[in-house]
Amino acid sequence: MNGNNQARIWDPLMRIFHWSLVTAFFIAYFTDDDDFLLPHVWAGYAVIGLLVFRLLWGFIGTTHARFSDFISAPSTAVTFVRDTVKGKAKRYLGHNPAGGWMIIIMLTVLTLLSVTGLLLYGADEHAGPALGVMAGSGKDLTKILEHLHEFFANFMVLLVMTHVVGVVVESVLHRENLARAMVTGFKRADNNEHAASTRGGGGATTVSGRLSIVLALFTVGMLVGSDQAEGDTKINVEDLRGAVNLVPLEEIIAKAKEQHAGQLIEAQLLKMRDGQPIYEIEILDKRGKVWETYFDANSGKPIMEDE
């Protein structure tokens, strides 16, 4: 193919965003286990940063990256799908109508996945930026968040599979490799299309590109920083036995063992963002189950319990 009938459709930032999002999502998806919590959380933070970038780039980015270029009426997307089934769908340089709506749906699901992940991290692990909101959340709410987070993750995988099928079908129908185009940035175009595709150009060297990158990195930095800040609030209870206004450690452990007889694994004092000190006691019972019980450190009353 002659280079004269090729046009740059996807700018470098769009291509980096696309493949980085794929990588971050699947790292998070396949590390959804307590043994891999740190990579799961950090991959999730990366997804959030990438979402911030894509939102901004959808308004101030290059021509075919902007939402105005590919958001169409739902009826237009339905017509396009119908024409695709018939083998006579119109070819688009950027996202086609069905692909445009798929992007909006995927970005929405990723946002919901991220929000439920942050809330669950705060409720279940007592960490992250949502800790202040989720401190003292009950077991029922934690379970609901866990199910929602899992649902959105699996739904996202289904959307990815549908997207891949659509890419393959359109590649065959229009005899072009769309996956390769998202690597090289170029697609086949006539002279008029080539001229139109160059409008609104720009990348990492433009002001808009730099702004988008900085805000995305700032978002990730704030998320990671919130974890570091919360890590500093975890204090070994053994060092606070004589602290004023705190129920003695021995009483808390005794209460925990009254609920679940077994061996003490860990005892921590979690100082929540609202200033409320909470004991976290882990007990291994005789059946081999680990119970996490949380107590108000001032009153000694149990707050919540996780199995």
C-alpha cells in the first residue's frame, strides 16, 4: 500500500492509552485475590488514571479521539449493526457508530468498577481514599460491594470479547487490519479523508496533551499517596497498652475469643480518618477459619466482623 493513501487516525496518546488500559485491566482482573492485593490495587489505580486521561482527551484531544466524532444517535448504531450483518456497512475512518457506543458503555462500566473497587477497598481492607467514607461499614454492605465489583469486572470481560469480535468482523468486511491501526496509528484513506483526519492534531507535545497526562498522573499519585498515608496510621497495639482512654488489649482479645475460641493471629489499632480508633483482632478458630473482628477502642464494643 502506498504511503500517500494512508492517514494518521490514532495519535500516540490514544494508542498508549488503549494498550495500557488493556494491560492494567487484565492485571487487575487476574490478581483478584488476597495474595495479590497490592498489584490488584495498583493496577486499579492505573485504570482510574487512564480513565481521567480519556475523559479529558475526549474533549481536547485529536479529531477521532473526541467524543463529538463518534457519539451518534442510538438508531444510527442499530442501523450500522444491521448493515454490518448484511455485509454493506459504511466504512469509517474513526470509530463507527456501534463502536462509539461500545466505548461509552465500556468507559461507564470501568468507572463503576473503579468506584466499587475503591469503596470495597475502604470497607474490607480499611485502606485507600474511601476509608474515611467506609470506616465501620457492616459486613452486609461489604458483601454487596464485593458482588457488584465482581459483576462489573465480568461484564467488562464480556464487553471486551464483544469488542474484539466487532473489530475482527469489520476488519474482514473492509479488508483492513484495525488492530494494527491501533498500533501504527494509520488507516487507508483517500485524499479528502486524509485531509479531514489531520484536523485537531496533537499529542504529548501539545498543551492539551501535557495537561491530560499531568492530571492523569496526579490522580494516580493521589490514590497511591492515600495508601501510604493510611499505612502510617496502623500501629502495633503492643506499643499502646498503657494509652489513655483506650480499652486494654487483654480485654479486647478476651471479647474476641468469647465470640470465636481459637488462636490470636494479629492485633492492630486502626486510627480512622475521622479520628475514631478501632482495634482489629484476627482469630484462627478450631475449624481453621480466620475471623476478623473490629472493636471501638474507646468503648470496647464490637463494630463489625468478617470471616
